[in-house]
Amino acid sequence: MAVTTDTGKPESIAKPNVEKPDGTSGTVEVTWTQTWDRDNRNLTYEVILDAETVVHSVEAGSRFWDLRTMTYTDTGLAPGTVHTYSIRAVDPFGNGNWSAQSDPVSG
């Protein structure tokens, strides 16, 4: 039986961690832990730069008992510029939940 209605958005998602890899310039590594949704196994995760630009999107299956760490490496940033990142988890019906913004990090 196909699901045609949705009971709500994904659960809360934690603030992402951001780090500048040693010896790099213009590169930031963003990591976060998956969240889950009561009625949708697959969620799309959007990595959002400076609260406005989606720089990466990936779909992943998640279950509340098996939440994994996900990673995105943002390259090509202007050296010395400061950025924040947030994550938005969206279910197939368009319901989403946002993380808090990361601590600022220098590209």
C-alpha cells in the first residue's frame, strides 16, 4: 500500500560540526548525524551555506536505531572568508526540519 498522506516533518537535527582540514585553504569539512522521520524512511539532506545557499543535497535512508554520520567537503571557498553551515532534512512530501547554524569557520 502506497502512503499518500504524511503525519509530519522529520525529527530534530543536531547542529553540524565544521572543520578546516589541516594544511588546506578554501576547504571546509561539514559533518552531521542523520535524523529520522516517523513515516518516511528516505530523507533528503541539504547542506546550506550562510543560511541561504544549498551547496549539497543527498538522499539517505535512516532509522531511529541506526543514525549515521554524514560528511560533505566544501571546496573552492575564498581563503580567509568566514562561513556558517546548517542542515535541512526533508521528507518526500516536502516537510522539513532545520538544524541550528554551525559555529563560524574560516575558509
